[in-house]
Amino acid sequence: MLEEVIENKKISYSLDFDESRKRNLFLIHGASCDSKVFLELSNKLLKKFNVMSIDLNGHGESGGEGFRGVVDHAFVCAELLEKKNLGRWNIMGHSLGGAIAMTLALYKPDLIDSLILVATGSRLRIPETFLSEIKKGNNYELNKEFLRNSMFDGSNDSILAPLLEIMQSTNPKAVYKDWLAADSFDLSRRLKSIKSRCLLICGENDPLTPPKYHELLNSEIPSSKLSVFPNCGHWPFIEKSELFLEELDKFLSSLQ
């Protein structure tokens, strides 16, 4: 992993850049995770795209203990993109990462070619009972239950085990702040101000950010396209990886 110091904290990221590749992809992970969640996807994307993936503040190898607000994470992402100065980026955000991506599109549109919003929403409310449990910090069983419930096939240990390992390695203080940031996030009245072209991808069976969340995004964001994956939960880029790559490639190829 590479490093930049942003707001006096070490921010870790991976970057594979070759000028012969025509498009840049910046990947933003969701709550309780880090950039390793995109590792398999990134390796496939490198055949066509330049790829940068960040460990958000307090996650993975980055310093800090996370933030209670999405705007703070968006600021760090913008600072990293500006420091690298490699042109405009297609921003892909998963779940809380999608909230960060939308915030970037509002405040730093000059950095962005397009948005790929995966399993997210304009308003992410978290049950108080979940917040109370996650605050305790001993989250193994809670994380395991969360993952099983968030997938179409919760018995698929080949998907669950590596995700659980990532979630267990994340600083519990950062995890709690992740969910507070999600709970306070609300862009529902500002979606029409997002001018970037946008691909929306969600699982038909996602209980966390269901299709109706994405239908709202699609109806409000002026230039958007919605793709709903059948037999899929909250992790389309893992649960339906080949279909995900196909949709992503079609969308990015259509950009002028």
C-alpha cells in the first residue's frame, strides 16, 4: 500500500496507473470494511482501467479512528485525488462508500467523470438497536449475523469468511462512527444537483439498501441508469462478479 498524509493522518491506498489505459476508477469501500474488499475486483479491472482504492480514515492501514460524518470522508478522498493529480476519475462507492461518492459529486464535480453507486441510498438510517450493539465493540457474532442476512445466500462461506475477516480487523471505534455517519446521511433533497452520469447497481434481494432506494436515486439524479441483479444481496460486485464487470464495462464504454 502507498501512503499520503492528509489532515495529519496517514491515508493508505493502492494505485495501478498506466497512461495507455483510458479510464480511471477510484474505489470507496463501505462501513466496517477496507480496500481489501475490492481486491478480486481490482485485479480484473486492471485489464482495462487505472484503479485506485482507498482505506478510509481509521480503516485498513490508514491512521485515525474514522469520522462521524460522510463529508469528512469525502474531503479526504478529494484531497487524495487532488494530490495524485492524474485527471478525472470514475468514482465507485459501495454502501457508505456510495454516500461518500455522491457527496464528492456535489462538492468536487471537477474531479469526477461518472459515479458508480453500488448498494447505497440517499438516506441511510440505522436501527438504534444495531447502533447500541455495535458500540459495545465485541462484534464477531453481530458481524457474522449481519453478513449472513445481507447476502442472497448467507450459507456461502467462500464469500462470508473473507468479508468477516476484514470486518473483524477494522478498528471498533471506526466501525461505530461508520454507522453513525450512515445514520446521519441524507442527500434526498439534493439529488437533482448531481450532474455526473451515474450507474446504479443493486441486488434484488438486498435487505439493507433495497431496490426502492435505487429507484429513488434513478428518478432524481438527472443522468442515471439502474441495473438490478436477480438473486443478489448487498454485495453485487462479489455475489455476481461477472455480471457486475459486464455492466460496469458497458457503462464506462458508453461515456464520451
